[in-house]
Amino acid sequence: MATSGEMIAIVADALALPVATVSSYHRVLREDGLVTKGGRGRSAATMTAEDVATLLITLLASDCLEEASAACRLLCEAIFHGVVDADWNPDPDWGQPLSL
């Protein structure tokens, strides 16, 4: 997985957002303990798939930086039910909230 700086750049590009905006949201999530913390440079933490999902959920669900953590917590704690595609096979943890 990529470091937070690398992943922030990828997410910013994918969502057509300024890197500074994505970085600010990531900083808030990190400060609130919602994504992996780490050092800087060589000791920077690599982002897990859950960290990336958390960042994406937050960016898409919140209208402003001040509500980022609350929106993240609300959606990550939600339990989603129902499968539209009958061939789709969910993982064993389906229906469980994301762990934060």
C-alpha cells in the first residue's frame, strides 16, 4: 500500500480535488484516530485499504472540514443490508460495521 502522501495525491487526482483539501481531511481523520497514524518521510505509515475507504467516505459525505469526523463516524458505523446482484458473494463480515 502507499504512504499517506502518495495516497492523498491519488485520491485528489481521482476526485478532481486539490491535494491540499484531501490532505486537510486526512489530517482531521488522523488527529481523531480514524486512520492509521505514522511518522514522516521514511517512517511514514502506509495507508490500509480501510484507511483509503474511510478517507473516500469522508470526502464524499461531508460538506465541510468541520463535519468530517462526524460524517465519517456516522457512515462507518452504519450497517448496510441487501444485495442487488444475486451472484455477488459478500465476505464473512458482511453486515458488520467497519471497525474504527
